[in-house]
Amino acid sequence: MNPWKRIQNRSSERPKSNLIRTEDIVREMFPRPEPRRTKNEPVATFTFGDVLARIWLNEASDQTQYLRISLHRIDNKNESERIRNSFRPQDFNDIIRAVRRCHIWLKALAK
């Protein structure tokens, strides 16, 4: 009889251990949180230069819906984009264009 074959048979017939792995204990004690669902996403987004304008649809506690506009500046320093809440003087024309575009979009929605 081939000894190698006997070793292979033993390993496949070996019963599994009843020991609880540490990973399983950790999963039970600290379950992973469900992925966060973004319920509130912008209805419309406009970009003019470095200015980002978004129109949001919000819902109040009494089920009343209302629209809100947010303005931000996109900062592209060091190859990473950041959204800032402050503006530079050279952004003012882009701010005016973004607000005007949001106004036109809201007027078209009201019709």
C-alpha cells in the first residue's frame, strides 16, 4: 500500500474542530454596521468655474417638502479635491452665474 495515499485519506476524513475561532467571536460581539444609505441626494448639480451649486429636496417632520440651494468652492490643491465654504473674490462672477442657473431651474420646475 502506498503510504502517501493513506495520509491523504486520513486528512480528508479528519473531523473538523469544534473550537470557536476568535474572528467569529469578534463578528458576534461587534457586528458590521449596515452601509449608510444616502437618502438625501442633490436634485440638481451645477458647476461654474470652481463654484459648485446644488439644489436639495428636503422633507420636514410634518412631511412638507422644500428646496434648498447650497454653494461651495472646489479647491484642487495637491491633487485632492476639497469642498470649501468660503469663496475668493475671483469666484464672484461664477457665484452669480450659479445662482442664476439655480433660479432658472427652479422657475422651470414651478411651471
